[in-house]
Amino acid sequence: MTVTRPQREAGSAPDSARFLIVGPQGSGKGTQGVHVAEAFGVPSVSTGDVFRENISGGTELGTRVQAIVESGHLVPDELTCELVRDRLAQPDAARGFLLDGFPRNRAQVDDLAEFLDSRGESLDAVIELSVPRDESIARLRQRAIDQGRTDDTEEVIANRLAIYERETAPILDVYRDQNLVVQVDGMGSLDEVTERIFAALAARGLTPVADDSGGNGAAA
Ligand code: ADP
């Protein structure tokens, strides 16, 4: 699969790349988030993946969150926020990160803001991936067949979407007020959506770092 990305112009790499990707279940945010993180050379952090890895690995954290995740409810904020703070304090996240699945409610928004403030850091963009509800449900049903995720049953899907609409979608207003939201239409092929995301970021002056193969633009 080839994806055409805008070429970086000399000297245009941002100093930091701190991104959130927000969208309903089945919007493709996991896949797209990884593309963005790779292009900008920052780690992609998915709280859902961290929980699932801990559950399948049988860790203490996994044991604590298993029933919650499998019912589609939110893991308590204290636990989730601490996990994210620890991860973002790692050296590989010093220049930036892409967070997928966090923050998911107002308390988590405030916790992240406080954490970043305390470090003199701030977000660069919040990518909002929009897909209509029917499409979201159709994609999750397909994923249930393809991947067999235990939280992709009809009942749990409905629960997760309801929580998204009630608690997560409203956080976008907070970021809209801060002029951070880059809204991208999530309908279409994965490649089309990826291209839209990079174009929308570039329009805000956020362009990926060049490949390390060969010299970089700044030195040329
Ligand atoms: P999806 O967006 O498809 O629901 P995720 O992989 O993002 O899937 O999350 C899976 C589950 O992990 C959630 O339903 C929830 O139980 C838990 N989880 C993930 N992120 C958070 C978060 N920020 N706060 C609380 N719980 C979370």
C-alpha cells in the first residue's frame, strides 16, 4: 500500500508534534494515528492497546481492567491518567506523541492539560476523524468478524458508542475553543483518509520530518 504524503519543505519540520486523534469507534483512528506518529517520528500511544496488552499478558493492571474493558465502560480516570502520564514522561515522547483513545472525557482533558502545563508543553493539533454512526457500526461489525475482539459484540458496541457520544464528543468543543481541531472526513479508503489528514495538518503548518535517509532539509 502506498500513500502519498506532502513533501517536507526545508526547515519546516515542527519543533514538537503533540497530537491527539479523536473519533468514534470504527472511525479508523488507530490505523491513521500510527501513520501520523510514524511520519512525525513520535510514539503512538493507544490506551486501548495498552489495556488489551495487559489483559492478554495477565498483568495486575490487566486483571484490574479486564471486566471494565470487556463491558465497554471506561476504566477509572485515576488509573488511565496515571498510565498516560507515565508513558508521556518517557524520553521517546519528549518531542511529541500521538495519543489515540485519550482523553475520552472532561476529567482526562483537564489532567492532560495540567500535565503538559507542568512541563511547559502544549498540544499542536487535535485530529477529529468524523464518520456517521451507521458507518461506525458497520465497520465494528466487520471488525468483530475479522479480529474477534471481545468488546465488539452488538451490546458492547452500542455501549461504547453511547459513551463516545455522551462523554468524548463534547471534549472536542474544548479543543475547538483553543483552535486546535483539524477536522477530517473519515469516509473513503484508508489511503484517501491518510492523505486528507496530512493535507489538513500541512495547511496548519504541520509537516512531517523528512526521512533520515540522506541529509535533512535544514542542512541542505
Ligand atoms: P474503541 O475506541 O474502539 O472503543 P479503544 O481501543 O480505544 O477502543 O478502547 C478499548 C477500551 O479500553 C475502552 O472501551 C475502555 O474500556 C478502555 N479505554 C481506552 N482508553 C480509555 C480511556 N482514555 N479512559 C478510560 N478507558 C479507556
